[in-house]
Amino acid sequence: MKQTKGVSTNDFDYLRQLVGEHTAVVLSAEKIYLAELHLQPIAESTGFAAIAELVAHLQTQPFNNLHVQTIEALVTNETLFFRDRHPFEALKQYILPELIEKRAIERSLNIWCAGCSNGQEPYSIAMLIREHFPLLTNWSVRLIASDFSTKVLARAQKGHYNQLEIKRGLPKNLRDKYFHRLDNSWQIKEEIRQMAEFHQLNLMQSWSSLPEIDVIFLRNVLIYYDIATKKALLTKVKQQLRTDGYLFLGSAETTINLDGSFKQVSFNKSICYQLHNV
């Protein structure tokens, strides 16, 4: 049997199946390096000498927390502050001003960051709101952030970032205004941390805990799914998004050829999506 740094192709096939069944994320065969990089510490911390022993154990056990840890280690959680910049400019210049006018009577807004990872995206939105829309302090604003991984959610809730994470996308003026320095790391201030609410949510399962949403950030999430799963997710988005709301996808993602219910809307260099009935 072919071996790659201690991870056999058969073992990785099992891991790919495990991830797919519980998250619908598609791990291609070349992603075997993720197992090599991330599973050895889990194996050692749980008393196994090698990844192969860990996998053998997982295959004999009912689904439990060790399976969850393994899945979380294999699912990518790449993110940074104000990632790609243009969606945040569109939110600031066009979308929030429009929605504030439309929601003036109800004085309520719901924004959802799906697949929030370590929290940089929701905290970027929170800082943007605090900087440019002070009137929203008197509104009911829910900034909901969700992820499958309880591990990254725990990090996100703490709002504690290392020097490299802070340097990636965060303007210095916002760093100095909204973070405390802690030796070689940074802690986001409580006023921003409290603006976001974090929830564990598997996108493949029910979204019934969510309210109707005005703006959905589902960025760099669809790229990990097959076509059938992408279509299923967009169907759920249609049911969750308010009729005049906005959907943001990643720069390499689109609804085209997946769901004809959406239309592209361009704001300068940013593309987002609305339902056709708007």
C-alpha cells in the first residue's frame, strides 16, 4: 500500500469520507498533506503513536468528540481581517446606508457571517459599523457568526490574535483604536467583541435557529463543496435572506449556473447577489 509520510491512501480515503459525511466538504486526494500536518498532534495527545493508529481507532468507534477534532483539523480555516476589502467598501458605501433607510421604522438589522473561522470577518464588520454608523448603536443589530468548528469558535469568542494575524488586512488605525497590546499578541476590545454572537452551526443541518437575514456573508465556503451541495446551500440561502437582502460570496464563487433565483449586483469592484424579485 502506498504511504505518504505515514498517512496511507486508504486511511486518507476514510478521512475524506468522514469529512464529507459530516460537513459535505470535498477533500481532494492531493489534500493528504492536511492529514500529515494536522493529525499527528491529535494522535499523540490521545495516546496514539501514529496517525494510522488514530484512524484505525476512529473506524471502530461510534461518532464522538475525537471524530469532531479530526474533522476540524482537516477543514481549512483560512481568513484575515477585511479580506478582499471590496465587499466591506460596498457594505459601507452602499448597502448599509440603503438598508438603514429601508429599516428606519423597524430599526433592526441582521447580518450573518457563515463559516466565520477565527472571527476576523465578523469583527471587521463590527469595526466598520462602529466607525461609520454610530446611529446603529440605538438599533437592534444582530451580527451572527457561525462555524462548524467549536475549536475556531472558541478562538473567535476570545478575540485574541497573534502579530501575523493582526498584520494581515487590519489597518493600523483600527488596530490601535480597537485592540489592546498583550506582549506579542493583541486582544480585541470588549466593545467590539460584544457586538458579535458566535454559534456552532453545520451548514448541512437546520438553519431554524437563525432569524431572517439582511446581509449574508457566505464567502469562500462554496468552493469546498460539490455542485449538488452548492445548489442545496443556495436554496437554503433563498429561504433565509430577506427579499431585499444581499448575499456576498467569495471572489471565485458565483450563483451562475447554480441557482437562477439570484441576480448579480455590482458596487464598484464588489459583486454581490440579490433575489430576482427585488
